[in-house]
Amino acid sequence: MTRSRMQLLAAVIGISAAMSVFAAGDATKGKALYAVCAACHGANGEGNTLLNAPVTGGQGAWYVIRQLSAFRAGVRGTDPKDTYGMQMRPMAITLADDQAVEDIAAYVTSLNPTVPAEDPNKIAGDVEAGKAAFVTCAACHGERGQGNSVLRSPKLANQYYWYIVRQLQAFKSGLRGSHPKDDFGMQMGAMMVLLTSDQQINDVAKYITTLK
């Protein structure tokens, strides 16, 4: 890794270490609230490719809270070019308050979905090249893509290829992570300088789909 890349990674890790504290959610109450989410994200948080809904089950509660809060506050889902984000924002707004967000997050993180197999003909990329590129990602997201709550880095494993590609492209283009209040999104956007082409994005995404 070059010196400049190491410095960039160190800066991201240093900033990310700032922890946010959330009140404990009630998973039982969250289960009732999740009934609306299940229409797209699945009863067990397994997502739905046809509805462009990613896997949510098993994700860290702190990350679910952060993203739902971002949608509710307009940090995500307000850019006219962000078609899917704009679909998600109205759903997040239906949550009455921060406690409702914390409750639903507590329930979502308790789920353990099995992600349906994807059509191999729709998955481009080279696994070995992706594995090599993922070394940098692993510093924050973990060697197995398990995420790291201390560094505020979400779980990547057990997610759809198409969703990973879409989000990496969104960060690279600035569609995601450019809002001035999206501190963590901006950090991720900065890391995207390491993936210089669509091919590299495809490679990393394909490798991530092998992680369990």
C-alpha cells in the first residue's frame, strides 16, 4: 500500500473512532413496527431483488439507526437522482420518533436471514482481484466483512451483489456521502479513490458475496 493510501486509511480510522451513543431499543415493539418494512425487505430481513430492497436482517443496530435517522433527517433520500433513496425516505418518516427507530433497529439486528442465490450470469467481476482489493476495506469492515462497531463500519457480508455495486458507485459519484451532515458517508466517499474503475467495483462486490 502506498504511503498516501496508508495516511488516508489512518485518517478514516481516526475519525471513525468517535462513537455515537444510542438508547437501547425494544425488539418486541420493533417487531410490530417492522411489519411495514417486511413488505419490501422480507419477513426475515432477506431483502428482495425485484423490489430493489437490500438485506437488512442481522445488520448492526447502531448502523440501522444511523441510516434510518439519515433518511428521516433528509441526509439521505432527497437527491432527485437517488431514486431508491427517495423511495426509502417516506417509509423512514413513518417512524414516529427516535425511540421507534431504536426499537425497529433492535428487531432488525436480531434477524438471521438466508439470502436467496443470485443469477451468476448477472454477477460480473473477478473474485481473486476483488480479494486483493478488499484488503484495504477489511481494515474497517473486517476480514470477513463482519463490520466493526468501534469503527462504525457496517456489516457487508450476506448482502446482494447488485446492492453492493450500486452503493459503491453511489459513493464514487457523490450521489451518496456528499451531504454535509453525512460524516461517515464522506469518509466512505474518500475511500472510493482506491477503486478507480467499474471493473474494480465489480471485483470487490463479487468477493464480498463470498463472505459469510
